[in-house]
Amino acid sequence: MKDTRPRVDISKASDDVTRRELLRRAGMGALVLAYGASGAKTAVAGVTRFAGRELSGTLKILQWSHFVPAYDKWFDGTYIKDWGQKNDVQVTVDHVNLAELPARGAAEVAAQSGHDLFQFLAPPASYEDSVLDLRDIVQEVTKKLGPMTRVAQRSSYNPRTKKYFGWPDNYVPDPVHWRSDYWQETGRGPNSWEDLRQAAAKLKSIGHPIGIGMSQELDSNMAMIALMQCHGAYIQNEEARVVINSKQTRNALKTMRDIFKRGMTDEVFAWQAASNNQAYVAGRLSLALNAVSIARTLEGPPWVVTPARPDIGDVTHINPIPKGPVQRLGLEHVMGVYVIWKFAQNKAAAKQFLVDMQLNYTPHFQNSGFYNFPGWSNGVKGGFKAMHRLTAQDKHRPLGKYTILTTIAQKYTANVGYPGYSNAAIDEVWNKFLIPQMFAQVAQGKMTPADAASAADREIKQIFASWRTKKKI
Amino acid sequence: MSVAVEAPRRRRDVLEERSVLAPVLIAPAVIFIAVLVAGPLLLAIYLSLTDATAGSLHGHWVGLDNYREAWNSPIFRRALRNTILFTVISQIVVLVSAGLLAHALLKSFRGKWLLRFFILLPWATPIALGTIGFLWIFDSLFGVFNWTLVHDVLPGSHAFYPYKAVNWLLARPALPDWLEISPIDPNNPPQWLGDSTLAMAAIIAVHAWRIIPFATVIFLAGLASMPPEIDDAAKVDGATGFRKFLYVTLPLQLPIATVALLFGIVFTATDMTVVFILTHGGPFNSTQMLTTWAFDTGITSGNLGLGAAISLYLLPILAIVAILMLRFARRVEVS
Amino acid sequence: MLAALREKGPAYLVVGPFAILLAFPFYWMLMTALKSDGDLYNVENVPYKFNQGSPTFANVEFLFRHTKYLQWLENTAIVGVLVVIITLILSLPAGYALARLSGRWGQSVGIGIFLTYLVPPTLLFLPMSRVIAELGLQDKLMSLVLVYPSFTVPFSTWLLMGFFRTIPIELEDAAMVDGASRVRTLVSVVFPVSLPGILTVVIFTFSLVVNEFVYAITFITTSSERTVSAGVPTELIRGDVFYWGALMAATLIPAIPLALLYNLFLDRFIAGFTGGAFR
């Protein structure tokens, strides 16, 4: 802490004089290091000595307090220390609550100082003007690993400004958790939304309703947009034009209203992000949509501090998002996107850190309990096949339940704003909970599907117009 | 005689001192506040007139576009209405409660210290954490209110379910229709944070919970600072009870009470912690306040200019209310 | 006996219910904090009793062992005390001057000071974070010490102004007739008499510091520099899992000693008056 100032000056000076040179060197360093990481172990020493000459000073990272505390412990205690030693950089990590990220991000921009690497948990398209275009390292890593996944690309690139505003290091697939014991009584499984509609009444009558939120929180947002997608309804099209006021949206609204009326209770309007986890873990819900945090919570330590609940865990299955009349397509649960501020003081180290992390993502994938999936699927060597193998090794019952995650991540996970890009307008629609609002109003009978869709259409069009005049979409 | 001659001169001395002393005493506070608040405030006003984003504080000048755009959103208008409703109702609750409490606490009675400790507890709690506590109390599944409502609370065989009593009350025809309260279904208990009316009530209750102790302390301090001579004088004049309160206590307390009320209003209208944590504006954005809506727009979504405009909407209204109230307090005091 | 009841009955009737209402959440926090997770997350359990035998201190232990809770408490106390001092230094003279010394322009200044308080902090934190960074205080506790007086000083100034006005002017005149200078009168007569007001300001300022949330989370991200309000949610809310037991313990622990302290303050200032400041 005490000696940051002089270092800052050094990096600033070099920054002013030869920023381009520095970037070039960082790229080279990354390249060489990439060889080192993927190649023979003996090469490491030589490579790091080279890298050590290039990088120096401190690297300050800010990211969320991970759902898996053990991941943070490993990341803070082992990973960054090793990396720092190899690269002669002192790395520090600060964690904040996921809800605090936007405020702190805005504050750092206003202050024009803060961390070198800042991880958002949704594509931070509105910060484009304050962050480095990461095209160089994206290309660097793409050269090594092949193209990044579509969901990652659409969450980090702005086609209008042709800029990579972020580094999509990971995304989190969003499966359905369901209880085979309760569902057995309905004679179905949650394979399609129609199955949910048919089984809803029975499940509610046995005291174990379906739990899909329609509240002001992340899980609800993502579940409702996924439901829309399955019905072929979208917020925007590929050209970032608002297309929400459609027959497909109205169909999705009707489906949800039906499911709610038959098989859910008012609790879903009151939920915050933790509520569906709690209700599921308490044995109340027969189905919930969430990242694997539910399944992992049931397994107890080391994932969480609460004791394991094998009685529920053993009958909990993981499925992809139910199939709709048009398709089966869910959303990412969260999208980890690092940015490097233009005012960051150690850009070279920040870039290399990202590159190195991506080139060998396997420990991140494993330590997060298969929560983080890499933005470049080959970041886990061998890609989805290898991830499938790793998930198959998980010993929790029912055995092999996590293997489906790989399929979900590969086939059924879209970015927010699909089929378009995750842009600033989509982000605003998301942050204002306009989609859950639309569904909740219909489910509570306060609005007809048609009215709700057109009301949402008006509000969303205004948001898009606002960002269009800012030349961001 | 000599005293009469000396008095004007002394007064003149004091007068001379005043014109120097007053600015000297005030200056540090004014300078501090000006640097720390006035500057940023001007910047916020400037931002509201531009299309700045969280990612770039330098926007283009757009005039009053942001104010117009904000107004066009139905959610904004609801937020404006909510803010006013929330502020007025919670302040009424707070004033009445704190007034009663302060008067009651002036008397001495056994156990007063302990009871006062209980009353002070909310004020000693970081509000962000206190609200998380309420999140747990109102929890959709484990909430203690709902548990109490729908379970037999009398041990033994006399089954007494509180919700049945509530439903009996609700079935009285005297209740106005607009209340929109349906009977409690034990299998689908009321969702305190999931129904727009109940959620508003919950927010108001939590805010009142938080401010009552603070207002009580201010009133108590004000009452305690009343010189006992005045009490005696009132007794001599035969003013007691309510008359005494109206003609003696109230006028004397008015400056302090006004300040307490004003700060209560401002505190309620400009602080977002309770709403943000408790409902985040839900369900379906029906409990958004200007503060949370501005935050979701300007910070979380990065539409900074618009967010600034939303948050500044209330400023002129508050300023007018404040100036009127301060003038009023002043006049009452002078007369 | 009956007379005593008639005399004091109403006080109990008012204070009793309020005490129950206001303190209930704390009773509930205590229950939650002392329960094991297995007990807590079982819908079948009666929430008013410990269904798995005796209370557990596991949550409290977690708080102190696995988080920097103690450090956060210390930080909060440091910020609180420093801000109280700064606030008093700035607002005592200002409040007095506005109450007694200034004429028309003073009134305008007073209203001006008040109006700064109307500015919603929702957005103010952005430009302020710039100020903080320019001063090199980002991620340091001192950033809060600097910023918090911006909202405690306006309030305290106005509150003190109100208190000073309730002090009979004859008291000061008497002192000055005795030959004391105005500043001396201020220090030796006015301030002691305004002890209730000053203590109120102390309580208020301190609790405002403890309460503040937006600046606390945006100015400081380094865990060891955080205050209770900001540190606790970061460590105990992880994505979509809340550690309720530990959260409730974390809320309860500072509340109890602080409320005790405030209560003692209240005793002190009420005693100060009935003890005969005027007699």
C-alpha cells in the first residue's frame, strides 16, 4: 500500500511515452507465456523470467464475492500469488457484493482511478468509453484457443462501435433444478413448458409448488427472458430493434399466467435472489431455475457453510431449460466480464493476467464447482468434451447429474439480448426489471397479455431510443 | 443612572463584535459544505442536462430532454407519487409516535430505562443491516409474521389461529373498498414484499421503525431544555394538559420540531437504503421511489444524465417545502 | 397505589407497546443468530423455540473467525468518533452565530446550509469519489471521515441553532454584564447549558455514520478498511445465498452497546437539566 505512488508514476510515464510499445510487448509476453503454459513444464522458468522483465508493480483486481467461498479462497490465496510470483507483479484482489458492482464501477470512472481489472457480472456495455478495446488480446487468445463461445462474444463486443469493451472470462449456465420424488406423482418430468403447465396443479396440491420468480431480482429476470425465448419471443432482433410486442410474447405471457394460476403461490412476487434457493433447500419447491448454487448448497461444505441435505440432494436432478413451442433456449445466469479502465495504472499486467487465466481455465472451472464456464471453451483444454469428463467425475448423487451442464452451456445458453448483442439498452431493460414486471402484472391479473406487452414495448423503445442517440447501439 | 448610560455603549460594542464574530464562526462550516456539496451538486445538475453515461461523464448538452424523458415513463410517475406518499405517511407516523413517546418518557417510572433502551435500539442499528433483518422477518417462506398468523399460537388444545381473527375483522362491512385487502389464505399467506399495497406498508413501517427513536430523542431533548420557570409560569396561569401543550409547549418546541420534521422529510425522501434492500422497487416496480429509480437508471444501467434528472426532480419541491417551513418556524418563534 | 397507577399508567401504555414493536426485530435477530442452520431452514420447526436443543454460537464464531468483523467494528468506531469531533468543531460556532449573532443575511446563510442537505446522495457519490481520488483517499477510511461531515454538519448546525434559541438570552447578558467577552460567554456559559443539544448532536452524528451505506460501499472496497454497514453484506451475502444467522448476529452486536451508550447519554442530559443548570 505504502509504495504504490512511485510505481504509479513509473507506469504512467511509460504509458505516456510508449503505450503502443507496451501493448505490443504485453501481447508478446502473453504469447510466449501461452506457449509456456500449454507446453512443457521446463519452459516455464525461462518464460517467466522474460515476462518478469516486462511486468512490474501492482495489479489491483476487483470482483464479486463468489457464491462459492472456497473459490475466492483459492483465487486470493493461491492463484494470484502464484501468478504474481511468476510475473513479478504484486496482485491484490478486493471483493464486493454483486449488487455493489455497478455503483463502485461508476465511482471509479468518476474518480478516474481505482482497480486495474474490474469484473462486472453483466455485460457493461454502457462503460464503453472508459475502457480499453481488448481486441488485441481477444485475437491473441482466439489464435490459441479458437473462437470464443457465441454467448461470450455477444456479451463483450459492440458491433456499432466495433469495440471489445470487456473480457468475457466466464459465463454461468442456468439449469432447472427439480425433485424427481415430487414429479413422479405427476407422471411427467419437466421437459417442456407444457409439462410444467400440466403438472403445476398437482404439484401445488401436494404442497410443493413450482418456483419460478417474477420479482425484482436476477433469477426472475433470467427465467422470464428464457421463457420468452422458448416461445420465440425476443426483446430485440439482431439489428437491435425492439420486437417485444409480438404474438410470441403474448403466448409466453399466457403460458406463465397459466402455470402461476395452477401451480404457484404469491411468494414468487416477493422473492429476492436468495429466496428460490432457500425455498428449494427447505424442501418446499418441486422445481426452481437457478445456477448450480442450489445443487451445491444441498451438498454443504465446502461450497457453503450450511450443512448438507443429502435427503433432498439425492433426488434433485438438473435439466436444461424446458422446451417451448418454438425452441429450447435459456440464458446465462451471470456473465463475468472484466474490463480494463483507460485510467488503469498497470494495463500491461492486467492484460496478461486475463490472457493467462483464459489459457488455462481448468482450475477455475473446477474450483468454482462447475459454476464458471470459460468464455473460450478451449480454455479448459479439450473444450466441452473435457468439461463433460470433469463434470462426470463429480461424486455427488444422483451420479453424473452435472454432466448436463456442459450441454446446457454449449447448446442452450444465450446472451441477454439474443439474437442481438448485449448492449447498453438491453442492460437497462434488465436492470429495471421490465420483463419480470410484464409477467407479474399479467400473472396477477392486473393487465392482459396484450396490454402488458405493449406497455413494455413503449418503455423499452424509449430506452433504446435514448441509447441510440448516444450512438451506443 | 450610570447603568442607563453604559448600556447603549455596551450594546454598540456587542454589535461591532457581531458583524465580525458571526462570519468568523460560520465560515468554517460554510466553506466545508460548499466545497464538498455545492461543487458536486452543480456537477449533478450539469449532468442532468447532458447525455452523460456512467462510462463517460462528459456528455453532450441536451437541455431539458432528460427531464422530459423521465416524465414520460409511467414508472417514474409512480415513483414520484410513491416518494410523496411514503414521505408524508411515514412522517405523520413518526411525529405522532415520537411526540407521544417523548412526553411519556419525561415522566419517571419503574423500568423506564430498560424500555427506553428497547426504543433506542433501532437507531443504534446500521440501517442497511437492520433492513436485512426485516428481509428475514418478511421472508416469503420463513417469515415470522406469517408463521404466527397461520399457526396455532395457543399451546395446548385451544386452537387459536390469529389469521382467523384477522379475517373476521376484514369481513366487517365498515371497511372501505379501496383498501383491497383480501382474506388471508393460510396456504398462500400474505406476501409482505410481494403485494404492492403491503410492500408500501412494509417500507413505511421499516422507515418509521428506524426514525421514531431519533425523533423521540430530539423531542425529548427539546422538552428537557425547556426552562422549568416556564412550567411554573404555566401552572400559575392555570394552563394544564392539552391547553398547556398547545399554548406553551408547542410554540417553544416549534423550532426544534420543525427542524426534526424537515430532516425527517429529507431523510425519507432522499435515502434509498430501505427500499433498495427491502423490495428493490418490487413487485413490478410498484414501490419504486425516485431515489431507487434514479439509481437503477443512472448507476446500474449507466444512463447517468437521465438518472441525475430523476434524482433532481424532487429538489425544487423539497427546497420550497423547506424554505416555507423554516420561515413558518421563524415567524411562530418571533411572535 | 391506585393513584400511582393513574399517574404512571398512561406512560406504560404508551411506552410499553412501542418498546415491544421497536425491539421485536432484535429479539428475532437474536433468535436467528443463535440457531443452527438445520434448525433455521426447516419449515416444520416452530420458529420461536430452539428445535435442536440449546442455542448455538456457531454463527457468532463464524463472524469473528472467518470475517474481518472486529476490524469493521473498529473502523466504524474510528470514523464515528472522528466525524463527531469534526462536526462539533464546525457546527457549534456556526449554530450559535446563526441563532444569536447574525441578522437577515445570516438567515439566508442558514437556509443555504440547510438546502445542501436536500441533495440526494444517490448521485452525489459520483462527483465526491472524484474529490476523494484527487486527495489520494480512495479505499482509505479517511475518505469517509472527510465526506460524512457533509451531511452531519448541516443537520447539527440547524439542530444546535434551535437549541441555542431556547436558551434565555438573559443568561448570556448576565454573564456579559459581569464582564465576560462574548467568546468567553460562549465557552463558559452557553455551551455547558446546551449540553442536551450537544449530546443530541453527538448521538445523531454517530448514528448517521453507522447508518451510512452508499458512500461506504463505493469509496472503499478493501475489506480491511470497510465499515460494518459495507463489510457485512459483502462477506455474508454470496450471490444468491444469505448467511442469515451470521447476518443477524452482525446486526445485533453493534446495536446493543450503542443503544446502551445512547441511553446513558440521554440520562446524562436529562439529569443535567433537572440537576439545576438554571437554578
